[in-house]
Amino acid sequence: MKKYVFYLVIAVVLSGIAYTSYNAYQTKQDQQQIQAKQQAEGGLETGMKAPDLEIEQDGQPIRLSDLTDQLIVINFWATWCPPCRQEIPELNAFSESTSIPVYGINVTTSERRLTDVEEFLKKTPVDYPVLYDTKGQSEKAYRLLAMPATYLIDETGTIVGKHVGPVTEEMLKEMVQKIGG
């Protein structure tokens, strides 16, 4: 009987060690998957302070921080980017159906020339302000690896939502709803 209890205790201890080891392994695997996803998506993450950019609107310099007195959506895009072009009607719809300002930030340094953007905007209706990053700050500051990239920034200048790739009106509304907006 004593042998039986001894072996039972050993079995329970070994089971506990195996269970603990597996949980630690699984947690590490989950963390690695999250890190891989973040690296693949690139960019800054929610909860981080949004870097201030010196950009242009209608040829005049402005600072991104001047626009964040309320929740805003910023969308980094380029004319040569098919998904960027694809999402413009969705951003238009979101802009028209909510009181949340949308700003399209053209990563101008990735364009062949500024006139390409001007010609594109003559042909494509964009119902929200288009700002120009003529100094190439956004790619480095926001660690952009892909475009389009869309961020929700709250009135404190904190990133409260993010999506890499084309967005839809519904996706943006869901992002706003998640943060209680």
C-alpha cells in the first residue's frame, strides 16, 4: 500500500511538472506569435503616443498635434498603392457618416512627383483633407512597413486604434465603438 501511495504521489508531481512546463511553453509560443504579427504589420501600437509630424495642408505647414483636440483618424497612403486607392470611398463614407475628422496623409516622398498626387486628386473624389508629408517623416516616425496604414488618435495624442491594410467604413466604426467613441 505504501508503494502504491508513493507511486501515486510521484505520478501527481510529474503530471504537475508536465502541465506547468506545457503552460510555460504555450505562453512563450503565444508571445512569439504576437511579436511576429506586430513585426509583420509594422508600425506603432495602440497605447503609444502618436509622433507629431510637420506636414502640409494647402501648401501651408501644420503640425499633426494641432489636429488632435478630438478623436481623429489618420490614414497614410500613396497614389501608387492599389489598396490605398481602393479604400478612399470607404474613408469618404466614414467621414460623411460620423463627426470624427479623417485626414489622409500622403507619404509624398514615396511618390514620383508631387504633381502625380495633384493629378490623382483631380480624378478621384476625396471628401476629407489631404495632408502632405513632403519631408518623409511619417515612414520613420510611425514605422510604416506597408500602406495603407490607419490610426485612431485621441485628444491626448495617444494611438487608440490601428489597422494596416485597407479599411472599410464598418471597420472604422467598429474601431471607434471598441474605444467607447
